Amino acid sequence: MRANIVPFMLQSAEENMNNDASRDFTWQELVGGGLIWQIPLVFGGHAKPLVFSEGVNLGQHVVAHEIDATTETAAHEILSDIMAAHQAGDIHTTARYKCKNPLRWLSMIYPAVCNPRFVGLFFPGDTLLGWLSFSTSPSMPGKAIIGAVIRPKYRNAGLGTAAMLHAQKYLHDIVRDESITGIFFDTQERNARVMAIARRIKAVEAGRRVDELRGGEIMVSFTSEVALDA
Ligand SMILES: CC(C)(COP(=O)(O)OP(=O)(O)OC[C@H]1O[C@@H](n2cnc3c(N)ncnc32)[C@H](O)[C@@H]1OP(=O)(O)O)[C@@H](O)C(=O)NCCC(=O)NCCS
């Protein structure tokens, strides 16, 4: 079920003052809609504490929650991260998003037919630290194609690794498609962080290719079969 939540920024000042962000929220409040999140979420979508968060060095626990990317607010956040990572040379996209028509641009990168889902990584309450995308392709039967962005401020703290381990553990709860039995991701060979994560999560290298359209960039792809959710 998709739910549009009033973006936190659109709340009145008075409402904001009544939100005591310093208190500890119960898990029921977090996932049950007791809080107004900055990013619209999918209620009934994947919502779990991040697994292996003991390996994440950010000083707070992290929750994973499906983002409602059919909303302009969420689409804008995702696209902003994609464009920043593209400009930094970490990923490549043909999109040229400039804060207009976010839903149209997002559907260009993630067509609806690929059944995209986005799982955000949050400090409880609102701060979006990064996200994973899950999509399918007829050329990759049985696999969820994963994309990932951790926002620069939160990198190198183990969050990307924990997020991928989370994806492996909860793949079925996230994609809700019994025909999906594993994950696939690819990266530029020079993307040392992704190569390190692939080793850490014991993904299997599935192939290499030279991408002539991107100046001869070497792309490496990985797969991993996953167990049924515990
Ligand atoms: C790739 C990305 C998701 C990783 O997230 P992260 O939270 O920084 O990842 P982690 O902290 O869990 O792990 C990073 C690993 O890279 C290593 N690393 C970090 N900087 C590095 C560098 N400059 N050179 C080599 N290795 C490096 C870390 O030591 C760690 O490996 P380890 O666990 O073996 O020690 C994040 O950096 C990102 O969003 N990058 C931009 C977008 C992108 O490249 N997305 C992936 C597309 S496939």
C-alpha cells in the first residue's frame, strides 16, 4: 500500500516544535506512522532494523524502510544522490536531472516494468543516510538488480556493507517476488568501495566487460544467491 506523507519541511513551525526529536521512539511508532518522516514511506513495505549494524560506526542505530518513490519528494532525493554520484564519477547515468519532473526522470532510470523498490537507511525519525534500489530485468531472470548510494557524510563507516548484507538477508521481504532468488550488481572496476563490499559479502564475480560507450571503462558484475529470510 502506498501512502503519501506530508513532507517534514511542509509542517508548520508549531508542529515542528511539538516533535521532540531527542526522545527515543518505539519501533511501533517508527514503522506504524506515529512519526512524520521527511521522506514518504511505503507503509506495509519492508521495515526492519538494519542487520549487522554493530559493524556500523555511526554512533546511532539505523533502520531500513521502503521509500515511496512514486512521490516527488522521494524521487527528488533519490535523483539528487544519483546525479551527485554521477558527477563524482562513481556511477554513470544518462539522466540529466535538474530538479524538474522528478517522477519522469526516475522512471527513465527505473521503468515501472522493472518493478523498482527503494529501501532507505535512516537514523530513526528522519535523516536519510542512503538507500538501495531493487529492480528486475528480463535479461537477468531470477535476480534483483541492486543499486546503492550512501550519502558522502556517512560513507566508510560500514553502512554500505551492512546494507548489502541486509539486502541478502531480507531480499524476499523486500522484493516480494518468489521468482527472485539472488542479487546482481555491477560496478566500475576502479570503484574500490564496491569491490571491497563485494568481497565482504562474498558475492561471486559474474563477468567483466569493457564499456566502450564510457571511454573503455571496465565494468565488473557480481551475483549472490540468497537464503530464504530467517
Ligand atoms: C559504494 C558505497 C555505497 C559504499 O558505501 P560505504 O558505506 O562507504 O561502504 P562501507 O563503509 O561499508 O565499505 C567501504 C569499503 O571500501 C573501503 N574503502 C573506502 N574507501 C576506499 C578507497 N578510497 N579505496 C579503497 N577502498 C576503500 C573500506 O575500507 C571498506 O572496505 P572494508 O570493509 O573491507 O574495510 C558508497 O561509497 C557510495 O554511495 N558511493 C557512491 C555511489 C556508488 O558508487 N554506488 C555503487 C554503485 S554499484
